[in-house]
Amino acid sequence: MSNNKPRVLILGGGFSGMYAALEFERALGGGTDVDVTFVNRDNFFLFTPMLHEVAASDLDITNIVSPIRKLLRRVTFFHGEIEAIVLVHQRVGLSHGHEQRCHSLPYDHLVLALGSTTNFFGIPGLADRAFTMKSLSDEIVLRNHLIANLKEADYECGAPRAPLLNFVVASGGFAGVETIAAMNDFLREAIRFFPHLREDRLRVILVSAGPVILPELGEKLGTYAQRKLAEQQGKIHSNCKVTAVTDRDVTLSDGTTVTRNTLVWTTESARTPSWTPCRVQKRRAGSSSTSIWKCPGGLASGPLATVRSCRVARLWNPTPDRATCAA
């Protein structure tokens, strides 16, 4: 990057980071004199709201990914991993390639849009026994697992059928509801092709911590969605959480124990990393206010920020539309 221009470094290729890069792409096309570098571990942008549709075979993988180099022609793209961020010296350490070659990039302005990690809330054994919904590989693994369960249950000499036909999804938010709806449709459509299985043996269960699902949308829409899911034979455990997990069982806070070998974990993500040198500055966008974490020479958005809805009195992790507003 040239030293005589302001240097902007964007870290992270989710909705917030990508839309920030796209804004700079447009600005550079209009003659803005600035060097912008965009860093991401993947060379594609992933449309995460449709991950569940890949898991349910409703969409092909290629329908929800876009090559970053095709989207950004003026912004410099660095395909690699972030190894260190040194705020004091305004430099970021990066590595890339099979040999993990290291680079150090200086910046004048830093945008932290590093996304989040799955929060397992310290439940012993959960991370090893649950399926997550964060990446393309997660969806492919889950889809193959669903099909394998049906095949195994179809064999009369196989393992007991009940655990193979019980499917539990944790979280009544967007990700959990979309996932269980897609899984429910997929399983009930596919089971017809297995001669020794009956649809009434399927148990697709959603565990929701609140009284109604989709609390982000308010009680009226949440109740409507809950009723529609019940009409599709989905079972909902409201006002409870997963408290323990073993190789065969899931224990809920209401005392229920479900024998299963499929648990999909889509609960609230954990921000990563926690940027203690940052201070919070609130920005308002429509019906929500977003807390932008400001650092020396930079700011953070996306899941590193928080969103407070004016309609619901609590904080939410940013959805893609709110992450886009933050960008």
C-alpha cells in the first residue's frame, strides 16, 4: 500500500465487513484517494441466512457463495488468516498459503468485522456432540448425517430406531427456527423412500428459552410461526434450555430427557475476540441502535457490536441487515 494515501484495513468477510468493502469499492470508483485492503480467511462471501437450505438440499452450495475477487475490483483482497492485531503500532499480522507465510500490514484506519464463534455456554461435552450452523462444511456434514440416520434406521438389524429418528434443534431464534423448519420438511419428504420407516416415528424438536419463538419479531409473529411449525408436526419445548448432553441423551431444564443422536446447536454466538481497548459509541439506524466499538484508529461492527431494538427491550446480536447498516 502506498504511504501517501490513507490506509484502510478491513478484517472479516461477513455481512458487515463485505458491505464496508463494497462501499469503499463504490467510493474508489468515484475517485476517492485511499488505499483499502480487505482480509478474509475464505475467498468467497457466504450468504449465511440460507445455510439451512443447503442442509435441507433446497439449494446448491453455489447459490449462496460469491467469489470475493469478482465482487471487489478496486479494493485489494488478501486471502489469509489473522494472527495478531497490534493496536499500539497500528499493524496486523497475517499468514497465508500452505506454508503459512507471514505478513505485517500497516493501517491508518481499521475496521474489525471478525464475526463470532459458537457459544456452548460451558455445557460439558456439548461442543463435541452438537452440530453447528456456521459454515458450508457444517451444512454438508449435517445433511449427510440426516440421510445416514434414515438409512441406518431403515435396516431392521440396525441400532434402535428411536434415537436415529429423534432430532433436536436448540434456539428459538432465526437460525434455530429456519433450521428446524428445513430439517422437518427434508426428513418428512425423504422418509417416504425408506420402506421400513413411517413418518409418525419422526420427532423433530425445537428447544426455545422463551415463551414464543422468534422473539426478534415480537409476540404476535412469533406465536403465528409457532402455530405453523406445530401444524407441520414440529414439537416445541418453550421456556427451557439444554442443561446436559451425553452420547445418547439431551436433558432440558424442564426435566425432559430426549434420547437422540442428533443435536443442532444454533444458540446465540459469542463475540470473538473481546476487544478491551475499545470504547462503545452508539449509532442509530431505523428502529435499532447499534453499539459500534471504537478502537485507536479503528472501529468494530457486525457481531462485535450489539443491537438494541426499540420494539423489544433487550440486546440482540446483529442480524445480516443490521450488520449491513453498521457497515
